[in-house]
Amino acid sequence: MSAASESSQAFYALPMVDEITLMIETDEGIIRRTVMPALPLPPDVERGVAAEQAIRFAAALWGMPDFIFDPAHEASGSGVREVGDGILVTSGTAVMIQSKSRQQSGDAPEKEANWLAKNISKGLRQGAGSIRFLSTRLVPMRNRRRRTVTLDGTKFAWVSVVLVDHDDVPDGYTPVALPANAVVMMRRDWEFLFDQLRSARSVANYLKRVAGESIPLGTEPVRYHELAMADLAVEPPPAPRWAVKGASTVSVPQAPLEPAHAQETNAHFLLRTIQEDIALSRLPEEQELARIDVLSRLDSIPVASRTELGERLESYMSDAKAWAGDAVRTYARIYLPIDAGPFDSPIVFMLASVLNSTAMEIFGARIELLHHDYMSATGQENLTTVGVLLTPGTISGREWDTTMKAAAGDLALHPDYVQFIRDQLDSGLRV
């Protein structure tokens, strides 16, 4: 789709309980988007509790269970209190969740506005207090994969999110004086973001992008689509000086206009399948945080690029299965962040015709060379490079087996060894 003109706008209708229809004007015509209401809550569970469960469920379903944590607990003089209503953790970012539910709204807009102001303010205070608590000590927490991970709150950039579960928000009600790291939205909007992006890291990045900006409650889908339209108009960056012949520079929107579920194909969700393979592999408990970090780095691949990635890997897999030669046949697809932050990684996806010692040696060598070349080209310290190897399945019923490796920091590779790898693979920074 072409970039939108400066006059492009998003129009909306806002019945708070029913679905929203957005009419988005682009250079190529009007696009219609439907935002569904929040998931219904079970009638036999207290509404506040049910809403908290639904919030964590949506993040686990459309993000990953590994990234969403149940509330922590703090001993107090009167017993034990919950710290937050859930925490979303990806590389370098943690989202403190507070949920506020209105059991039964009335027909007096002023009364409802007062309830919203009181409870949003309370949620913001609770979120700030919970962040302070988790930033002063190591806290073991349990994620939705039912694994215990010890979190160090000082290692994260925190975002505080208050999610409102309310059936009849007064038209135009706007929260005021939001802290710079805070976002307030409807429970429906939280579910919309996860359904739109199907990526916990993308949702966390979006929340950081809009934090501190107050908008009428319930209009988050409008803000999202306005940012999506603006992203379409951004020119791609120039190729970095270290890019080699054959590499292509691709600019994709931070907020994709097309929802992830618009491309519900095996190719588009192949990355999620790879992530699930890694998530289900056996690791010692003390390595769970490292696993989450790797999953999050894989999750950094833009949503808009995942269909192309999946199609390429499916093509490689087909060729690998058809290979009948004696030698190991390999294929590789490499992603290189142009302006990498501390939680962005070069990523190599490799396909091999068989899983044996030769394939593993080639896989390891590719990771080492990519890591060395990227670190040398960019001067980035504390770099982590992630590698994923797919091979035809040896387990009954599986199409492929998944192997993951990562390289971190200065590998201190001898120059002769680096040249040997380069000569053998005839590859450097290439896609």
C-alpha cells in the first residue's frame, strides 16, 4: 500500500460495548476496520477478578505465555497483598498492569466520570508503588508457562498501564496528568493491540511510544491507526556502510496498518511456531530469563516481515527435504538490525538437509562469523547474536526439528580462524 497523504484521517464511531468501525482514508481509497468488543467475562466470577484473568489470557494467547507473569506478592502487616495485576516482560522492558473494573455502571455521566477519575488515579499510584517494590529487590515470579523466573526490576525500563473495564464510559472522557511512563486504555483496547500485532514486544514498544499522552478513553484504536498511517509515510533509511552487495534495506512500520491476523497463513505464523519450539525445550530453571530474552529477540522481527520470512523458510525446507546428495545442503536467511539497541540482535535462520555433526558445525560457524562481523562493523559492545537451525523432522509427526544457539560478547576469535570460516562459508554480512 502506498504512503498516505498528509490529509489522510481515521474516522470512527464509538459505542463503548459494541464493536467499533473505523473508516480510514488513504490515497488508494477507504479502508474499513472493525474493532471487536472485549472478550466476554464469565458471569459466575467476580467481575474484577475475571477482567484480570482475561487481560493476562489475551497477552499469553496473542503474545506468548513466557512473557506474561501473574501478580507478585508482598507481605504486609495485615497479611499478603498482590503487587500489580500482571506484568509483561520482554527484553529490556516491563509493563506493570493494573486493572480497574466497574461492577455496574449507571446512567449519570458525571458519576461515571468521577468513578473513572478516582480509580484511574488509584491504578496509577498502585502501578508506581509496584514498580518501586520490584525495583528494590529480586522477586521470584511465575509466568503463564507455569515457570518461576527471578526478576530484577532494576534491569527494565518500566511502563505502567491502567486497563479500564467499564460498560459505559462518558463520551469524550479523557484521563488527565498522566505520568511520562503511563498509559490508560480500555480492556478492549489491550485485546485489540495484541490481536493486531500478535507480538508481545511490539505491544510493549507501542506502549512506550504513546506513554504519557492522554487521549479520550476508548479511542486507542484511532490513535493506533493514525500512527500506522504516519508510519507508512516514513522513508526507508539508507543502507548502512557495512551492508554488502546482495543485502536489501527494508523499512517496515512500527505500527502496521494491516492486522497480523489478516495473513493467517502457515508462513506468517512460522516464527511463532519456532518460538514455541524453543519455549517448550528443556532448560534448567536458572536459565529461564535467558530463554525469555532469546524469545524476545526473535520477537523483534517486525510483524510486517514475518510472512516473507515464513515463505522463504518454507521454500528452503522444501528444497532441503528434496535434497538427495551425500553432502549436507544448507540455506540461510539473515536479519541485521540497522540501528541496533542493546536488546536487538543479528539473527540467522539456517535450514539443513539433515541434522548431524557437520550441520551443527556449519550452524555454529555461521553464528560465530555473523556475530564477529556485525560487532566489528558496528562497534556494538555486549552484542547477542541468535541462531535458529531447522532440519527435517526426526520425531514422528513433526515437519522439522528446531535447534537454537546464541553468541554473546567478544568471542575472542583468532583472525586465522575467522578467515578459515569465511573461506569455508563464503559469507559475511549478507542475507
